[in-house]
Amino acid sequence: MVLDRLRTLHGDLDAGVRAQPNYTLRRAADDWLREGLDGRSAKTIKKNENVLAPILTAIGARRLRELTADDVHQALTTMADRYSTAAVAMGHNALTRVIRHAEARDLVARNVATLVDTPKGQAGRPSKSLTLDQASALLAAATDARMHAYIALCLATGIRTEEARALRWEHISLGDPNANPPVPASAAVWRSVRAHGDTKTEKSRRTLALPQLVVDPLRALKDQQAADRRAAGVQHSERDLVLRHQIRRRPRRRQRPARVPRHLHGCEHRTGLDAARIAPLVRLAYVHLRRPGRGNRPARRPRQHPHHRSRLPP
């Protein structure tokens, strides 16, 4: 036993692993949550903390250097008995990143979490997405031009709310079908209202073709905003936000997340839907309506415009 431990210690020294014999998996997780998620939002950090909790309950007290693939497999299997497959996958991914963070700091020789397959968990909850009839009723009930354009845009393209709120008219092309060749309508989804201003991921930075279902409400909204500017005596600017709250003689304001359900209260009475549920589920409806009858499988990515650009404009 003593010789085995000595061989292990010598092997760690040869591999450049720093000697911290009492460094547990829970301490490694705390270090990763504190240092490894720099720049992430508090919500993202809390989500990772939550998916790690059942794993740390099972094996958090194990010394990281003594952690085995069998320990990880047992912890994930225990988690799978109570949580959905998606939650188990997120927990496994977070655990892999925890050990990778410790590995980069020379606190462990290898990442045993990468040697384990993710077990299948419990069936997920039934989808709360809008049905086709509910989505159609919601579009018909949205009499406000701004909300009608917002709902049509999210339903038809799958754009995130944080991306829709950052759209400016300079990012929108309503197209010209009479041109030769015809110019298709498009939306350049290059930014969001996140703290850094960029989209959630690099692949989310895309240019999407707009169907006529979206072009008509956007054209009506643009005309209404032009009339509001003339009434308020505000000069036109191509950098104006599409989903701005109100036209005034003051700096432009984005549509706040809390104001979206407030503006949807009229739709709530006409459709019987809870206004607080409508806003986050409009984009989710896009996913399910693209593949009806396929359960929780993700939809295909929105069709990209031929002139798609993968980088931010200057």
C-alpha cells in the first residue's frame, strides 16, 4: 500500500502535478465556478452550480487525484435516476470543465470525466411551447405594430429576444422583389443586448432571410415610427432601434424585457394565454413548429441569407 502511494506520488511529480493531497472535487468545483467562468453572467454561473450539485453530493468529498472514471460513472448514474437526460448531460459537461480547469493548473494528471459516457436520464417535462393554433391566434391578436412585428420575427426566424431588442433599422433589409435580380429581405443578427454586446455564440452571429410574414409587419412598423417622428419633431436616423419603446425627444431606449409581457396583456385577453409565458415561449414555438410531432428534438437552423457574414461589421 505504501509502495503504491509512493509510486503514485513519484508519477505525479514526473508529470508535473503539484502536490495538494487534500484537494477535493468540491474544492475544484468551487475554484472553477469562481475563476473558470470569468465574464459569464450570474445566471450562467448559477445554472452550472445547480447541475453540479447532485454530482458533488455523491462524490464531492473525493480527493481529485484519487477520483476514478468509475466514481464519475456512478455519480452520473445516480443523477440520471432523478434528472432528465438534458440535465445529466449539462452536469457531465460541467464536471468535465471542472477537472479540465484543475488539470490546466497542474492539480490532477488526467481528466477522468472524459472517459465516461453520459447515461440516459428521465424523460423531460411535456413541452410548454405554443401550438400552431395558439401561435396563429397570437399573431392575429397582436394589434400593436411593435408587438406584432416582434412576435412575427421570433416565430418565423427563431431569433432570440435579446437579439431582437438590439436590431436597428440599418440591420434590416425589406428587399425589393421587383429588382433584377430580386433583392431578398433579410435581418443581420450581429449583436444582442448582452453586457458585451455580442451574440450568445459565434454561430449565432448570422444574417437571416425574412419571409413575407415578417416583412409586412416590419414595413408597417417602420411607417408608424416615421409618422411618430414627424409628430414628435425628431429627425430620422438609420441607427434607430426597431423595437424601441417610444419615439421621444430623448436618447433612444431598447425595449426592456419587463415591458414585453406588459404590452402583451391585450393578447392575453384575446387568446387566453398567460402574458408572462408568451414572451419566452415565442422563440420556443419556432423550434417545435419547424418539426411538428418530433417531441423535444431541436429544429433545423434558420435559413441564412445568401450574403451571410460570420463577422461583426466594422
